[in-house]
Amino acid sequence: MNTRIYSTDKGQVVRSVPDNDIIIEFGNLSWKLSLLQFSMLKKFVLSIDGEYYENLNENSFYRRKIRIPIKGTNLSILLSLEDLEDLKKLFSGIPDNALKEDDIFTALYDITENRYDIQDKQLTSAKLVHPFVKYFLN
């Protein structure tokens, strides 16, 4: 089941349940990211000075002058200043509490699927109060 967190006329951000991944649709691009990856991307995108990179890359052969390389691939996201502003608008509209994991059912799912060791998912002791959870930790 997917839950739309926020949308604009240029894209949408969706939370995928039960795996808690974030799906971003923007223009003709789509990304599926963990909560940690999404938080890092959001922080990075909101910090980009579009005018600076447009001026820096004005002699580039790319039509869109703001280039965001995708680590581990030969792909890059190419944005114009208007595209960047639209992406910032999409990311800025997401409420902070939409990215929190705080229900026991998510914790139970992660543990039963052997996902409790994933680094970007911190299971606090408050989430591990159910006796069923202790069975999987032994």
C-alpha cells in the first residue's frame, strides 16, 4: 500500500508501506529511496544554489546546466533553474512527521523480515516492548 505524502503539478512523493521506502516521481524520473537516503537527498537538493551552477556550467554542452550525478552509475539528473525550483518546492512541502517511523507494526515487520540490522532504521527500546519482539531477538 502506498500513501501520497505530498504532490505538486510537477511530481509527487509517496511512502511505500510496509517497507517504508520513499518513492519520488518528478517529471519523467522516479526514485525509490530509504528514509535515510531520502532525507539526505532532500537536504542536498534544498542546499543547491541553482544560479551558481547555471553560471558555472554556462559553457557546458548540456541544455540543463544543473547536474546531479547518481553515485555508482553513469546517470546524472539534469535540471534547469526552473526544474530545480520545482523539485525544491516538492521537497519543501513534505511535513517532517511524514518521515518518522514510530509504530510497533513497522518494527515487527522489520524484525520478522530480518531487516532489524539495517543502519538507517533505528529501533528504540520504546518500540520493542511487545513480548513477540523478544522472541525474534534471541
